Amino acid sequence: MYITRVLTCLVICLAASTVSADDRSLALEMVNKAREAQGVAPLTWNSDLAAYAQFWALQMGVGAQPFSHAPSQLRPQQGENIYEHQSGQCDAAFDTPLQTAVPQCMWSDTTQIGCARAYSVSDSYKVYNVCRFLPQGNILGEKPF
């Protein structure tokens, strides 16, 4: 019973660390500017995708899952980008993102995005970020636009 209460409080506290409206607007604006520069239609925010992303970020944050993509059964037909970092970390490779993350953000058939974050319970400076996309992109052998 005590463990259940602690876990419930933990999930509620972590849920409070979701992406703020300002973060959501900024993320959507940044992705859509990059898409516009390539002549790709803008994405719209999907709160359901953000909720799915929040679930997976929390799974990693509480240590129930390692830092990894969610299994396909937990993200049906959804694309996913994940990013782990230490808060306050300056990533020198920020301008050269992973090759697999860019195509999903730029995939021309993708129309919706939802993102979330969670903080690690075992490492107070670790942050897990997850974005989900519909429809899924990153199709092997196809170009994003």
C-alpha cells in the first residue's frame, strides 16, 4: 500500500514536468520553420500524441524502461524521436542532429506532432524528451520530401 502511494505521488509529480505551453509553441515553431524552408507543410500539435509521448518519457524517467524507443505496439503507426540529456548540458553537436531524427521531423506525409519530457528519479539532472508523429515517417528506402 505504501509503495503504491509513493509511486502514485511520483507519477503525479513527474506529470507536472510536462512540456509547457511556451515550450510546445517554441518546438512547433522551430520544426515548422525548418519544414517551411524545405517547402514541406507545417505540423499541427496533437495532444493525444503528447500524452503517449509523456507516458514513454515517464517510463524512462522512473527507470521502468531504459533509454530506448518504445516498442511498436506502444506506438502504433506513430513515428518517434527521443533525446536524453543532462539539464544544463551544452551539446556541441546540436547543429548536427542524428540522421534518423531529422527525416521524421521533415517527413512530408507527417502532419501531427506531440512532445513531452520527464526527469529521471535516479539522476536529478537527467531529462528524457520524446516526440511522437502521425503518420509515421522514416520509411526505409524513401526520402522525407
